[in-house]
Amino acid sequence: MTLLHENAETSQNLVIGMPPPPESAESSQKPAIGSVSAMKEATVSVQPADVAGIELLSASQMARRLWFVFTLSGLCNVFNMLEVNIYLPYLYSRVQCCEHGGVLLASKYDAVKQDNAGDLLKAAILLGSTMNLTRDEAGFFHLPACSLPHFPAGHELWSMSSKCQNKAFVQDTAQQMVSISQPVQKGLAILVLPVAGALADVKGRVPVMAAFISCLMLACMCFAADACGFMSGNALVYMGGAMLFPSWDPKDAIVNGVVADVLGNDENNKSRAFSSSLTINNIGSVVCSAISYVCIRLHLTSYFLPWFAFSGLALSILTFLFFCVPETLPEHFKQPIQLSMFNPFQAHLHSLSLLGRDRVLVLLAVISFIFTGSFVGFIVTLFSYLCMIGFSMEEAL
């Protein structure tokens, strides 16, 4: 009743031209609605508490907050460069032919070009080796594929395998294996990425990252077992190549999720954190390239020791993950696992529907698809091409 009486009195004063009653001291100090100060006050009031006081972190502050993320990302990125630098030379070293394995070569691997036959003959004479050259009806030199001499490691005509002296056959066999293992690896990553992302958002980043690192360790163990002759055939190679899938996009997705968890809505520092993470990744790539150079420079006949050592590295990363990396997913985000999370096709359709709402995101997705395709083709063919035109293995690296 008092409120109705006051409103009636105010409206009566306005009608008869009298000024309204004076405001109290508290009401007179409030900014008028629509003023700049009122808009600023309203803007600050709706912002979260952790956003209102954002400040750019220094390099040391960034390192103290995210050191475990940067360390984990850099160590995992080592396995990226393993596939680029070590995987293909390892495939070269395991190729067998002729007296090793009893694989007879087709006539297309015979040395019939006169320039090639002449170079082989000169190199063999300098090394004190003999060659069974024959002449065809036209009088041209002909050298059967299995009659090529075994050139020493590091020689420009070395086949890159101690078990097969025919360089062309070694390169073809290794490239055929890469052409099979790479699509399998990328296809597995396509299926696992949405499932892993869904599980990481409801159960935490650490369990999913532990599964990824375990896959990397399993890949190295498969390669080590194959290098020591544990199983004949190529099954271990294909299994190990498929298990290397977390070294690329899957582990980056989890690492970026950890950075987002730690920094929250701090967009300025979040961008700098992503940049710092990529910098650490590049440092890890440089270190791995140096290690790869040493391995290739040794011209190993067996890659058992390098793969065994990298298995130990993966185990060390797994230990670091469990003891030094905290779980960053907030507790209120954790939920029970649902069966629908294991459907990668449904997850991909949902993600694509979200991308389709924004033309800029669609354009970025297309650019990323084209760039990734060209990058994979580049790293697969570059090493073989450089070796084919005369570069040594370490120079090609």
C-alpha cells in the first residue's frame, strides 16, 4: 500500500506540473540509466571473476603454470620425427632378396641401361669385386638383378640393406609398405579421434593421453621385435605403423585441451601458450632429428637397439604422465561413459554439422585438408627421391 501511494503521488505531481519529490542520497549517487558509467558498471558486473582481472603472463609465469604440458608435448613430438626420419630407413634395412630369403627378382630389376651397368662395373673394379656381365644380341651389357655386387654401407651405390644388393628392389619394397601402412594409420586416427575426444571430455585428459602413449610404446616394441626376427612376414611392421597414429593429431588434441583447462577464459595467454607449445614441439623435432642422424650415420644392419631405446622413452613419458601431470578436467565436467561415445561416425557428423554453420570454419577445414594431404605425400616421397638421385641417407635426412 505504501508503494502504491508513493507511485500515485509521483504521477499526480507530474500531471499538475509539480516537480517530483527529491531523491534520497543513495539514489542520487547512482549513475543514470544509459550513461557511460552505468554501461561500464553493468559490463563489469556480468563478467566472470576470473576474466575481469586478466593480465599477460610473463615467460617465467607461463613456464611455471604449464611446464608439465610443454614437457609432455615436446617428448611426444619426438615420435613424430621418428616416423619421418627413422621409419623409412628401417624399412630399407629389413628388405631381403636373392640369397637372403630366397626371393628371386623380376627382370625389371636387371641393370640393362648402359650408363648404369658402366657405373656398376667401375665401382666394382675399384672395390676389387667381380661382376657377371653378359651381352645381349645387340652387344649391350646386361647384368641380372641378383648379380649386383654388395657395395659397402655409405657408398653411393649401396642398396641401403645388408640383405639385398638391388637398390631398386629395396626402394620399391619399402615404398609399397609405406603405401599400405600410411592409409591404415590415418584411417585409425580418423576413427579414434572423436571417440578419444569424447572420453577426454567426460573422464579426463590423463587416461586418454596414457592410452595414446601406450600405443606409441607398443609400436616401438613391434618394430624392435621385427628387427630381431621375432616373426617372419610384415605383420609386426604394419601393426607398429598403425600404432604410431597418436604421434600426430590425436595427442595434439589432448595437449590443447589441457592448455584450455589450465587457462580457462584467458584468451590472450591461451594463444601465447599454444605458440609456446608449438615451439617446444619444434625443439623436440630438432633433438629427434639429431638422434636420427646419428642412427642413420652408423648404417645399422638392424634397428633393434634404436626401437628398443625409443620403447624405453615411451615408458619414461608414461611414468612422467602419471606422476607429474595433474588431471586438469574440472570435476563437475566428469560424467559417466555412454555407449554412443564409441560411435565415431555419429561424432564426426555432429562435428561437421557444427563446422557447416560457419563459412570461415568450412574454408579453414578445406585448407587444412589440402595442406595435410600435400604434407604427407611430401614426407613419404622426399627421402626416397633424394636417395634415388644420389644423396646418401644421412644427407637426405
